[in-house]
Amino acid sequence: MTHDPQQDKAYDWEASFAHSTIQGLKSIHYGRNWIKWACKQYKVPVPTVVLQKKGRNFSGYRPIDHRIWLHKPNLNVWTALHEAAHAIARHL
């Protein structure tokens, strides 16, 4: 996969907001609901959403099995929607 400089700019821009590192959701259930809502807006399949395993410090989307991992310290609406955007883009 080639490096995308726009990706770096987008991630840097997102990280500049204080809310990007705040745990705002009480449980993974709320993250799943936001991701489900976003996917339904674009009529794409809702991915499986799980908490990231211990020892890993990031959230992410894996297109090979349409799965989103949410990192507990950053369990917030913004992270959930960011990862949902990857899933949505994959299916558009």
C-alpha cells in the first residue's frame, strides 16, 4: 500500500481537537450504535465492532473482515465515526 500524505494531514487535523482523546462513551455498546447509525446513512453493511485487545493502543478498521476495533481510552463518538468512515468508504 502506498503512503497517502493527505491521510497524515487528516489525522493531524483530527488530533488537533481536544475531544479526539477524551473517553466520552460509557461502553462499547454506544460506539456500536454510532457506527451502526453512520453506516445506515450510507446504506452500507454495519461492521463488527469490538474493543481493542490489551497491549494495543489504537483503534482501527480492517476491511478484510469488515471489523472495527475501538481502543478503550479513546472510546468516544469522534473515534467511532472516524472508523465508521473507513468502513463506509470501503463500500461506496
